[in-house]
Amino acid sequence: MKFKAFLVVMTLVSAAFAGCQPKSNNAEKTPATDSISADVPDIIMPDITLERADGSTLQLSSLFGKTLYLDFWATWCPPCCAEIPHLETLSKQLSDNQDVRIISISVDQDREAWVKKIAEDKPAWEQYRISSEDADVFFSAIALETIPRFIIVGPDGGIINADAPRPSDESCSATILQSIQGIE
């Protein structure tokens, strides 16, 4: 019995440290994981439609103008949800900085699960959901195959860091602030 409990615990621990794979409408998978380089200033974020919890939509490009710290996550992803308290701390740390926007983008296909989660958590930073139609094209364009994934985007929409530190990483805030200084 102890061995069985050990196996369950080890499975849960490995799932917590591994990335979750976004659920896709596309049965065919692309090879390799997150192959885009961390420093890719010549790549512009693809423009996608984002949905707010109230059902209204906007284009990602409408958020450009400030440095964006993008969090790609899902309600069904334990490592993603484990980052939420750290995102809250990061949001508070950077709340006075007018040059940064922290934005979470859910890849949930289950809209109701997403709406319920943000209603429960009441995050202080912006929350959006990527449309199912845009998800496959977008993930392919930025080589995103696992979540959670954090990306720093410059005011012009250029990707500054395609594999930014997680909010739980002590260097996260400093990395974001250095990105802003690199732009100025």
C-alpha cells in the first residue's frame, strides 16, 4: 500500500513540475518543445482575438503600447494554477509601474471553467481567453507547446523574451524591469 501511495505522490509531483500541453483542435502535433529562442526581438506577436469574461472581444494588438508580461495558462493545468499566487505578488510589486501590463491569457476551451476560476480568484491583473479558432495558429507561430508559458512583449508588439521567468522565479520582476530599460 505504501508503494502505491508513493507512486501516486511521484506522479503528482512530476505533473506539477512538467508543463501542460494546451488542448488542441488539431490532431497533428508539431515536433520539439518551445523551440523559439528566448531573445527574439525581430518577431512580432501574432494578432489574435481575445475574449473578456463578459464575452466582449479585442485584438491583442490593441494592448500594445506598454511592455506586456503575458501568462499563458489553463484552469486544468496544475503548474499554471500554482503560479497564480505568485502572479498576484508580481502584480502588486509592479502596480506603480505605468510601463508594464501583466496579462493572463487562458487557453481553456471550457469557457465556463475559465469564468468560474477568475470569479473565484478575483485577480487584479487583466484576464483574457484565446479563441479556439486562433489557438492552433497562434501556438504554432510562437512555438508554444506547453503551459504555463510567460512571454515579455515590447510596446511595439515585438517579442523581447519568449521564455520569460515564471512569477515564482525570484528573477522575474527584475527581468521585466530590465526589459523596459532595454527599450528606453
